[in-house]
Amino acid sequence: MGVFAVTKLSEGPVRPSAATPSETLPLAWVDRYPTHRGLVESAHVYRDAALQLSPAVVALSPAGEGDAVEAVAGADTDTDVVAPRKEKKSPAAVVRAALADALVHYYPFAGRIVEEVPGRPAVLCSGEGVYFVEAAANCTLADVNFLERPLLLGKEELVPCPTPELWPVEPHNSLAMIQVTTFTCGGFVIGLRTNHAVADGTGAAQFLNAVGDLARGLPEPRVKPVWGRDRFPDPDIKPGPLPELPALALEYIAFDFPVAYLDKLKSQYAEFTGGKLCSGFDIVIAKLWQCRTRAIDPAPGADVKLCFFASVRHVLKLEPGYYGNAIFPVKVSAPAEKVAGSSVIEIVGMVREAKRRMAEECLSWADGRAGHDPFQMTFNYESVYVSDWSKLGFSDVDYGYGTPMTAGPLVNCDLIASVIVMKAPAPLAGTRLLASCVTKEHADDFATRMREDLV
């Protein structure tokens, strides 16, 4: 195996392509939560850009002109305006230009976080821009196994990591950074860093989809951005202290759940409950919780906990296009003996009940009736935390080369028992679970239990 490396060809800020407001915008209660002040790193893998043209491309110009004609998928091409797109531009040039245009609409991303009042961070809309890197790898995507774990390229080679001399804004105050790395096969990877304080996963994907919309020649993003933080609940509840993180040496294991398996268990749940529905996510995390509990075999009488975050845009009746943090924790706790002794279908019922309760718990918090910080967490080995990337919208981002074969976080958290749920990489169908939730002594038993009926 050769030495794979990435060379950074150019880097610096991309500023909005037109004038934007200069103002300071407030952050909402959840945005200001201490653990959200930092950059989330993800990789978005696109196959050969010359072959993976968007389904929206409906005709090609005469040979030699180098233009493609494109319309929004579903448009009537006999009557709707189509937009020319230069095929000769590199993916980095396409993304850079579209980013500058997108920042006119999403101009807060071109600013920085400031904290003039302690405990009340805000966004200074300064127009400084988003830090952007164009890079090239000396290998194909296949050479590095399409960035499957373990990574054959260091994550610092795939995302921007500017020095203070190049980018004076501290990482925890930067709002977004983007790197486009091209590979010798013609494919490319978007390395993204977004600050959780300004956008949750759905909001970050909305922003990236806006870049894709403009890259494909649309006159404006399909979703109009809404800041609206002043209309978000601001209960008089003080965030709890930062949690203590255990020193856990966790093993990394990946599992793929085929569509047929998920559909089978959905049918079993409907039969068990007299016609009620559940999601593939419900099934995957129920299976995870059952198998992990059986594998780690907690002490008699111990409780085990499962936690994930759900979008509450519908609960709080937020405007379409709101891209701030609109999430709320869903917590499930039960005696270890009950979880270990229950079927996956029975545990799905426990998950569904916790999701049902979440709406009332969220409204109670929003009204200030909760009396405590519901975002406060306890990180121990009996608890497992789930992050759902499967429906955020990253898998829909199309810069004119088609959607990514995979899109997800670069690394799991090494300090807490956690898992990532995401769409299985194309051409696979179904759901992938990236688990970093058991120590070495429990890894084999956990993996065997998880895979025993995945057919």
C-alpha cells in the first residue's frame, strides 16, 4: 500500500458575493448551551464527478461549448427556464462560487460568535466569510476505501484546520469551514466543520443544500432561511454543570441493516400492536440497546439508559427554514434485566413511548415548568447516546454531480458510549450504525448479537 496524502492547494475566506447586513444576532437558549459551542466535523463523499451528473441535467450543449443545461428535478422543461452550468469547472471552483452566493442568503455563517455579555453568546454578522480550502489527494477514493473506517487519511487532511495566522477567529467562535478534496479518480470529498451553536444537523444540512441549489444554477435556495432566534423559547432555566466524561477505551464497529430486515420488523411491530407504525430508526436503536445490554451485563439492579435527540420544529411550531438548534432529548431508562429480557419489538414500544412523551416534556421546558435542565446528561458505561444522521438532509446535497454516496461524521466521540445512525453508503440500501459503545472485552459478544439475524 502506498503513502496516501492530501495537498492543500489554496485556502482562505470566501465572503458573501454581495453586500449583507452588519448586525449582531441573538442565539437561542439551546444554541447557547455550553456543549454546543464547537465545530462538528463531517465528510461527504462524491464519486467520479465526470460520471455522476445530477439527475436534473436534461440536455447537453453542442460538443465543444462545455455547457450543460439543467432544470430542477420535476420541472416541465418545455416551459420552465433551464440554467447553463459550466462542466469544465472543478468541483472546488463550483462549490466556492456557490458558497459565496449562498452566504448572501445565510449571511450569519460569514460572521463569528462574540460574547459581550457573559453567558449570552451572539453572532456578529461581520462578513468575514467561511474558511475554504481546495485540496487534492494523490490517490483514488477506492485506494482509501471511500473513507470507510479505519480512515486511511487523517481527518485533519480532510477538513480545514487553519493556523491563527491564516484565520484569526478561534475555532469555537468560527461558524463554518469547508474543504473540497479532489481524488485522482475524479471523485471528491466535502470536509465540513459547522458550529453547533448556530445550527443543528438539520440546519447545517439546509445551509449545505442551499450551496448545492446555487451550484446547480437555481436563482435562489429552495428553502428560505429563517433566523428567528428571538421567537424561540427562552425559559429561565440555568444549564446544568458540564458533565464529567469517563475514560473509556471503546471499540469501533459498523453494522448495516438491510431494508428487508427493517421492513420485516416493522411488520412484526404492526402485528404486535394492532396496526401501529414504527420507523427504521426505532428498530435499529432498539436492537442496539438490547444487544449492548446483554453484552455488557450490568450489575444486578442497575438501570441502563438510552438517549437521543429529536427535532421539535413541529412541536414549537417554528417557521419553515428555521436553521437553529431545534432539538430536545429523548431519554429512556429501564432496569437492565428488563431490557436484556425483552424482544426488539417490545423495546421498540419503549422507544415509541419515550418519543410520545417528548412533546409534553419539551413544552413544559419551553414554558419554564420543567424546573430543571433537561439537556443535562450523565455519561457512564450504563448509558448509550445515539445521533441520528439518516434524515438530516446531507444525503440530498447535489452540487450538480449527483448526491453523495455517503455523508456523516468523521469520528465518533471517543469519551462516551455513542453510536451514529446514517443512511447506508450507496449502492447499499438500508441503514448503517457506527458504534463506539463497548470496550474490547464486550466487543465480540456485542457484534455477534447484533449480526445474528441481520439477513
